[in-house]
Amino acid sequence: MKKYFLFILFPLLLNSCKNNSEVEKSETEIVAKSSEKIDELQWLLGTWINQNGEEFSQETWSQESPSSFTAFSFTQVGKETVFAETMALEQKADSLLLTVATAKPEQEKPVTFKLISSENGQFTFENKNHDFPQRIIYTKPAKDSLHAWIEGTLNGEAKKVDFSFSRKN
């Protein structure tokens, strides 16, 4: 009787191991698929700077997980910091979300922009409900350079603000 029991038990154990490996494989595939869009922005990781006379800007991106990046950006004029913000880029299912918050949260709540286009190396994030900007665009025009801009309508007029950075070595 024990022999028969082992003949029945052994195939069941093999089948359960096979099912577990299939579950693990599909979970791995889900994680890989969930970070496909954010992977296109791996080039963004690192520190980017712009020096223009007395004005100095820096944006530093770090990878927090396979599906999220964070950044801190600031601008100084002389020795005074005139602007600072944090950003989070997160892959959630098929959506890529960019959330921006000022360094002084009491001034303004974080705003989330959704990726609406990633054609020809240009990544456009949009939030039509935000006052300004409504769109944030990132591009990589050449190796070790980053061109970003914000745009939208402010007081009924179209407005665009450009940011050009080079990679800090």
C-alpha cells in the first residue's frame, strides 16, 4: 500500500512544483512588462547641470526600484536657491506617471502628469487640469545632453519654458 501511495504522491508533487514555477515565471514576466515604459527613460538617470552666467541648475535622477525613479531639481542664482522640486516617475500597469512637488509642500500640492506620447525619443507628460504647466516634455537630443520644457496656457496665453542640461561627469 505504501508503494502505491508514493506512486500517487510523487506525480502530485511534481505537478505542484511545475505549477509554482509557472506562477513565478508569470510574475517575473509581469514585473518585466510593468517596467517596459520606464526602461525607455534609463538614459535620464544621473546628474544633469546647466550653468548660465550666475544661474546654475541641477537635476539628479535615481532609480528606486525597477518601476520607479526619483529626482531632485534646483536652481541657484549666485548663492541663493530660487527654485527646488522633487519628482517621481512611476510605472503603474500600462501608465507612466510623473509627479512633481515643490520643495516647500505648504506652497503647492504635488501634481501628477501622465505619459501621453513617447515618439521619436520625445516623452510628453500631460495634465490638462493643472494651471501651468499642462505638459512636461523630456528629450535626449544628443549623447550626454537633456532638453526638457514645460508648456501650456497661462492667463489665456501660450507659454513655453526651456531647460537644457549636460550630463555631469
